[in-house]
Amino acid sequence: MTLKIDIDDSAPPYEQVRAQISEQARSGALPVGYRLPTVRGLAESLGLAANTVAKAYRALESDGVIETRGRNGTFVAAAGAAAERELASAAQAYADRARRLGADRDAALAAARDAVRAAYDA
């Protein structure tokens, strides 16, 4: 696993760690089951505070990219299934909210397309 923190990047260090681990897990560079370094070990090697790496790990775990197995360590999760469940749950919450707001199907789909376009094209 290779991570680099760019101090000139506008993204905070924890976000850089989160994004790089996430991308490496998605691309297969970090295979499912790969054991990640400890929070302290990674923080030391990157010259960051342990809380910064811990924040990145918490975000990655929340996203289903990694899983912590207690004292056994932190591992790259089988993200496909977890990510699909999380995505389906978020989509269902959005659809429910749009319907409660009185939006018709076309308006709800248009708003979702606009949001996805804005997020991915940024």
C-alpha cells in the first residue's frame, strides 16, 4: 500500500488518506482481506497525527470499504456487497423523501441525475 500526503492539496490529510485507500481497494491494488497498518503505524509512516488516520479509517469503515475485526486488525472489506447495500439504502431514502415532498417521478429522477452529475463532474 502506497499513500502520499500532499501538503499543498486543498483536501485535508484525512480525506487524502480515505480517498487513496478507497481508490486502491476499488481498483484491486488492495485486495479483499488485505490487512491495513495500525492507525498509529500508518500515522507514523505518513507523519500525521493518529487521530487523522483514525478519522480516515472511521470514514472508510462507514463506507464499507474496510472492516475492523477487533484486536485482529483492520482489513479491506468485500466492498461490492456492502457498497451495493449502502447505495440501495441511500437511493430508497432519497425516493421516500422526494415522494413525501410531493415530487413526481420525473422531477425526482431529474434531481437525482443533477446531483450525480454535480458530484462526479466536479
